[in-house]
Amino acid sequence: MTKVQSETWQEKRDRYVPKGVGNGNRAMAVSGRGAILTDANGNDYIDFAGAIGTMNVGHSHPKVVEAAVAQVEKVTHPGFNVMMYDSYIEVAEALCHITPGDFDKKAILLNSGAEAVENAVKIARKATGRQAVVTFTRGFHGRTNMTMAMTSKVKPYKLGFGPFASEVYHAPYPYMFRKPEGMTEEAYIQWSKDEFDLFFKTQAAPESIACVVMEPVQGEGGFIIPPKAFVQHVADRCKEHGILFISDEIQAGFARTGEWFGIEHFDVVPDLITVSKSLAAGFPLSAVVGRSEVMDAAAPGELGGTYCGNPVACKAALAVIDIIKEEKLNERAEKIGADVEKTAEKWAEKFHFVRGFRRLGAMAAFEIVKEDGITPDPERTSSIVKGANASGLLLLSAGVYGNVIRFSPIVITDDQLEKGLELLYDQLAESIK
């Protein structure tokens, strides 16, 4: 594809695709391998975005390609509700084995992360006979009506799209970087726990709540990592009141945090887990996994969908699980995160606006702030992200203030990581000129 052809496609995109579909980079991707995407003009991009945390095993991993192609040549989609096939059951079995919890589990396969969250809520309501759903401030769970109600960020996800589903409540979620000035970490954690208990008295009675849905690391909210004591406190309150604790692992799962699932860092075992994104290396596939007695609350026909658990996506997912084990990607994620942390520490010494670094494994981020070291600076952040994309680094921001720079790569060479960090450094330096 020539440059002229690429520009033609951009013109067609503007003519035929709604502006509501955002594009972080307007180049045309034509191939990808590992952490590298190549555009129509032969330019390579180091991918720190990973299709918003989706490509944990990298682009076009040979084992994923082989598995998908082999399945396409056999059967593309009989529809599990019409006629069963082995790969659906194999993925369900694998997920039941790798998710935390020493109890009998079952799994349902779906298409997208939002669909997984919606079905987790359906299952929780059916199992408990209760209606209310609790999520957290700054949380993100999807763009469907129910998941928009569960999502905390108004722009660009909710404004003008209501009314939303009822009986959805947002509880406070601690943000260590933005704790009140002068308050110790210990005092802030205790305050956060007290505020969660107060929530049961002022917002939603516990006996009315079917489930609490928590991201173990808030993704779109800014890669915010809650204190372990807070997560355990929430899980304890759920157990005390018969509320199902759901861990939304759609962005944190599959080796990003140095464990199979982010919740494993907190010594908490959820009743249900939602997964998607990196589950199938870019093929549409998601799942809800959980306690058998909870998953079996729904009767036949009450769960499912036309394309749920497509066999091509299932074969890709089985390859992904094997790759994570064989290539020790949990260990690799921790190594990458540690390298990024060392670099970010140096940047914080040089640039007054780089603050608030945090990470679990390779799920890492820092904030861009103003002179006072705390006020968000979304304008500088936008400039840095745009400059990085123009220079050959696919980069995304996050956070309710739009001032968080986040990292996603796991399958990336040391040289590619170093080069990507150099490109980002150049944009940090450029932003002060």
C-alpha cells in the first residue's frame, strides 16, 4: 500500500466511519509481530498500547496463528447452543484451573468484556435473589447500558447516553497518590475502609446487594492500585453479608500483573471473575468463571448468545494459555515492570511533572502533573501521547483527569523496550521546550 493509498483509506474512514469511534493513531496497520506494528508506508511502531491491553502474547504469535488457521479449515462456527464442540469445553476447563479458588468452578464463554460483566451481574442477581450492584469510583466496565451505569467516568463514556440501568451504586476506591495532604498512608487506608462501611449505611443496604464488582487495578481509571488491606476489607464485608465478590480482570488478567490474575496479589479469592482482552490474543472472546453453585443458578437458555465461544477464538485462547506457561510471561511481566520503574525513577528526578509511578508487574503508569507536583496536566499529557505516536511509539493515556501515561507490553524484547522508553523520554523532554 502506497502513501497515497493510505491517505485514501483515511479519507474513506472519515466518510464512512462515525467520528464517535476514536483513533489514537491514524496510520494504517498492515502487519504486526510481537511488540511491533507496521503501517502501510513501511514504518514500524513499538506498541506500548497493545490494543488497549489486549495483546499480552504479542501480535500474530505463530502458535496463535497456527491454532486459528487450523480451526478455520475445519469449522468456523456451529454455535455452541446448537451443537457442541471441544474447544469451548477445553477453554472452560482451562479457565477453571488457572483462576484462583480451591472449589468447584464453571465458566461461560462470551464475546466482549462488557458482555462478560453484564452476564456476571445476571448470574449474581439470579443466584442471590437481590438486585443492587456495587462498583467503584473511577471504575470502567464497558460501553453497554448496564456497564455504562457501572462505569464512573462521565466523559467520554456516559454523557448523553442515558438513562442508565437502575440499582447501580458507586462506592469509594482509594487513590494513594491523591490521598489528603498531611494524612498518613495508614490513616488513609483506615479512612477508606470506614468510608466503605459507611456506604452500606448511606447508599445501599447490604441485604439488597447482589454483587460488588471490583477491578483489582483500575484500568481506564488510571492504573490505580488499591491497598491490599482495603481489598481484603471489601471481600470480608461481602462474605459477611452474603454478597458475591466479582473481580473484573478484563484488563489486569493473563500475566499483565506478574500473576495470572491481578486479584492474586491481594490474597483474596473472588466468587466470580470476568476475563476478556488478552484471553484470545485479539479474537473476540470473554468469559465469566466462578463457583459452580453460583454459575448454575441460571436455567438452560437464560445465558448465552449467537457467537459466544466461537471455536476459532477458543483455539486462539488455548494457544494463549500455553504461551503464557511456556514463555513464563508472568515472570517476564515482573522483569519488564521493574525495568520501567527504574527508568521512571530517573525521569522523576529530571522532570518535575513526572510523579506518582505505580505498578503491579508490567501494569505500570505514572502521572503528568503541574508545578505543584499534584495538579493533573492533561494538556501536556495529550501533547506527549500525540508526539509519541507520531515518532513511532503507540502510547495511550488514562485516568479521569486524562493525565496518566500507561504501559502495556509483555512480549517485547529488551532492545525494543529500551527504544520505546527512549522515544517516550524524547517526548517528555520536548514538552518543556
